[in-house]
Amino acid sequence: MQSVELCDRAAGAESLPSREPKKKVSKQERREQLIAFLFILPPIIGFLIFTALSVIFTVIYSFQDYNSLSNISTFAGLDNYLELFTSPTRGPLFRKAVVNTIVLLLSVPFSMILGLALAGLLRLGEVKGSKFFQVLYYLPSVSSAVALNIVWNYIFRSNGLFNTVFGLDVIWLDEGATIKAAIIFKNSLNAMGGAMILYLAGMLNVSSELYEASSLDGAGKLRQFFSITLPLISPVTFYLLITGLIGGLQSYADSQVFAGGNSGATTIVYFIWQQGIQGNNNQGLASAASVLLAVFIMIVTLIQFKVSNKWVYEE
């Protein structure tokens, strides 16, 4: 009986998977791991200090009545959030900033359409010197936002280049709808180069066999564009839409540099700067507006990702 049990144990031991001995890490590998960790340590520290801690303190200050100059902070609960919508002085300013920011987002689809049209022309080879035009249109995307806004400010002045070339007498930098139209126009032209490069890269990635097969079926260039090109480059469209909306919702240079603080071009981020830094020193209210903006950006982004599976092509 005892021998049978020993045999069973031996058989069970043989059936168990053999454990490989743990590989010993050499000194060279540990040294390489340490060097790699030291390389990624600075951005990690930068993220923790300038991003993670900033977000945490912003949320905390949004529930406080905090003034950095007097260094006085008292718990205010939801008062800062309510003040953004109910205050007779700051409420209208915040609502106007929200409306302006949303209106200025029109430049995102306009720049995408212009970039798509340029990419299509360059892809078909109907423009001579296409490489030169690619570089020319892409320059604003890699140029300083401050420098571009200063140049555009001179262009849209009453005696500027825009009115002179087209023979107009329009005050573009006024507080009405004209300054919004000027910002949408300039942002569309500034961003179309980046959209063009990405769309062109997406078009070059589409297999030529699909176009050849559709041509045999009698499909023209227009039908090929809407039935083949546009669906297959939808990931590029999705990327441009996501990044464009996020960047547009955080717009600041348009209000500060181009419009010079004009109330007709005040954005949410400019409102935050006014309340928290410029002179009001109401960091609690500015923090509350920042939290609301961050939550809104996250909601918009999540919605776009949620509905992307219905129209974005996946290989």
C-alpha cells in the first residue's frame, strides 16, 4: 500500500510543470536598467510637479476663496462654481467667454476641409512644384503662435493688408462679429497646412489597387474620393478633430495677442487668466473655471471616442 502511494506521488510530481530556475540578472543588465530609469526620471518628475500636483491644487483651490497676494484662504464650498453662472459681474463675462470659445471652434472643420482639398490636389499631381507648396502651407503649423498673431493683427487692421487688397473698409478688430470672423479665418489658414500633411500621408497609404478596381467598375474621380479615399482616411479626420477641438477649447493667444484683450474675442482660458493672474487675484474662481473646462474637454473627447467606431475605419 505504501509503495502504491509512493508511485502515485512520483507520477503526480512528473505531471506537474517543471519550474524553470529564476534567471539571475547580471550587473550589466542592472546597470542598463538604472541608466534607462535615469533617462525617464526627469519627465516623470516634471509631470508629477508641474501637471499632477497642479491639477490637485487647482481642484482644492476651486473650493476655496483664495488670494495669493494676501495668502488668505477660506473654504467656500461650491460658491466659486455658482458665481461663474450667477454673479452679476463675473457671470456675464464667463458666459460670453464660453460662447466665444465655441464659436471660434468653427475654424477646426474649416481648416480640415481646406487641408483635405489641398492634399487632394497635391495627391493628384495637378499642382506644379507641390513640394514647395507643402512646405509653404506647413510653415504656420511649426511657427510661433505669438509671432503669427502679431503678423495677422497687422494684416487685419483698418489700414492693413486685408482691407487694402480687397478694397474694404471694415474694422475687423472691433468687438462685434468681425473679430470672430477674422480669428476663424486666420486660424483656418494657420492650421490647414498641418491637416494637409496628415491627409496627404493618409492618401498615400491607400492602396492603388482599390482605385484601379473601382475604375474598371466605371467609378469616376469624385466617386472614388467619397467611396474610397474619404472612408479610408477617416482615422486622420478623427485625429485632427480630437486635437483641433482640444486645442481650440484652450485658446489663449487669439485673445491676448491678436485681439489685445478685446471682449469680443475673450475665451475661457483668457477669462481664467484675467481672474487669476491679471489683477483680480481670485485664484479660487479661476481654479473653478479651469476645472469646468477640463471636465468639458474630457466629456467631449470621451463622446468622440464613443461614437468613433461608427465612422472611423479600422484595419
